[in-house]
Amino acid sequence: MTFGRYLLRQGVVSEEQLEDATAALVLFGGRLGTHLVERGALAPDQLERHLAAHLEVVTAPPERLEKPCGAALAALPKALVRRHKVFPFGLEAGQLEVAMRDPLDRALCAELSRASRLRIAPFLTAEIRLFFLLEKHFGVERNQRYALLAPPDPARPEQPPVLWLDDIIEAEEKEEERGWTPLAEGEELIDAASFAALYQQAAGPHEWRAAAPIDLRAGEGRAEQKGWLVAGAASVTALEAGLEQARDRDAVVSHALALALGHARAVALFAVRGTAQGIAAAGEIERRDIRDVLVAPETGSLLAAAIEREAPARGAPEPAGIDARLARLLRRVEPAELAFFPIRIGDRVVNLLYADNGSEPLGDTACAALAALCQRVTQSYERIILEKKRRLC
């Protein structure tokens, strides 16, 4: 029985809540339980309790997670903790107690045992709690270093400071020069309240939540983990067939970007939930990993127009406007014309395709082809969502 079907049978969530979370799971990645929490269908403690009952495993005691053993924290290499998202918190009778998302993963437990030279006692911990613990004790940040493009709202003085795109790039270059300094023993990078303010605010239906890491292995081209690089001699027919047969979002994005490059020199995809979160870029865009880019639509911009009107928007970017700032972040040098194409599911814009043709305008034919491509992407998403719902329900 799937976790979704379990929750339905227990009367914990409604079919509508499950369908909404399933669609978000397909479009934005992550885990079903996390999406249900973000939508208010479950509290984090409820999620852990029901996951444990469904999997017939034991949850990690919250009071022990809050005060982990120093020897346990040092028992696993940070690279391993980062890669697998596991949290070692206790050391009892020669056993390393580890909080993880899937305590039934025997292969992972074996790898952790080899690395620590200890027996592993796995405990279930919900993804939301786990991310906080990893950031607090290991400095493993979620991929949320967003470039906020909207100016600050005077009516909301409590909001975090705004980082403009040029500031983000400069700050990243300075950070690379400084290098990384490991945490001192007992040092914490973030407290619970700050973490909640950053990541666990109540999510409405159009708010962006966490970006899931992308590991692309599908598609007729080839891709790099830190971005997208479409190449090879794959035919348009093969790419279109791949788009129609894609089994997940990553495969959809891979094929869509490859096809889009047939009509523009630079393309990028953004996930839209009120704001636009970078997914991937291809073509002449130097900065291929754009997952840390968050664009708050600014009134009067082409980007905002495409989302609000649910129709393509194109034109020359205003030099000081949000569209031009986004182009600069993508390392595009004064493109003649920008275009944004919405990708819809039902009555919502869920993705936005960015395109430019460098010093030359895109042209009507290219824009029509890109708009048609977005419709095919919608069809692929709808098919995947339907298949996912059938499996979960």
C-alpha cells in the first residue's frame, strides 16, 4: 500500500488534498509528505507518526535530536551526511543512531556502517525536521540562496533584506575567495526560529517552497549535474518522442530545453508558485545552475505579464527593470529581445520558459514554435501527474 493510499484510508487527508500534493510532487520534486505539510494537510509531528505506522519503523525521539551526542556527530564524514541527508545523533552500546528519511534502506545503512565502522540503528525523521538538523549542526544548507529581485515592501518591515542580482554574484565570488571554514564544536549556524522563518512558513497554493536537487540522467542529449548542457546529434523527432514518454519532471525539462534550443540561443525554465524559481538553463547561458534564483514578479515586467495573463510575453527589456536584471544574472549581454512562455496545469501557471536569441530578435516563427512546445510540456506533465495519482491512490 502506498503512503498516499494509507493516508486516505486513515481519513487523515482528503482526495483533493492528496491530488494537489501529488501534482506539486511531480512539478516541483520533493516528497509527498513534505508537500502535504506545506499545504497544511498535516503537521510535521503527524507526518512522522503516520510515516512510522505505515512503514512499521521507529521515529527518532525529538528530545534526543535536539541534543545530539558530539561523538555521534563526528562519526560520519560530512560529505556522506550531505549526500544522503542523514543525521547521526546518538551512540549507544556500539551502535550509531541515525535519523533518516528511509530507515528501511539497507544499502544506505550498510554504507553508513562501513564509513563509521559501527552498527547502524536507523530511525525515521521527516524531511522537514531533518533539513533543519543538518543545517543547524552540519551547515548543510538547503538550496535556497535566492536572489530576490523585488524591492522591499515598506508595509512588511519584518521581511528579510533584499539581495539584488549583482550583489549575489559579487557575494558568491567573495565567498569562493575566502573558502569554507568548518564549524567549531557545538557551533550552530541557524536556530529553530530563523529556520522556520526561512523555510517553513505556511505555503499557499501559489508560493514557492523548497527546490529539489536535480540529477538528470534522461534525454537524448547529455547533461551535467550542476546545470544543463544539451548536445549530441539527437533528432527533433527523437526529442519529441522522449518528451511524450518522459516519466518525471527532470526528463520533461531535459527534452523541453533541448527542443527549445532549436528556436533560441539561450533558454531557461523556472518553476512558478507566486514567485519564479530557477530550474535549469541551456544554450549560451554561462550560469547553468540557476536553482538559487528566485524572481518575484515585478509589475510591468515581461515576466509578470506572462504569469498574470497566462500568455507569452516578449519585447526589449527595460534597462533597469527586472527582466534585464534577470538576463544579466544569466550572463546574457544585452539581448535584443526577451520572451517568457507560460506552462499551465489547469488554471495555474506552473513553469515559465525564458528565451532570447542574443543580439538578434527571436522572431514570430520561433515564438510560435516555443509556445507550441510549452503546450506539449503541459501534456507531458498532465500525463505524469495522472500516472502518479494512480500509483499513490
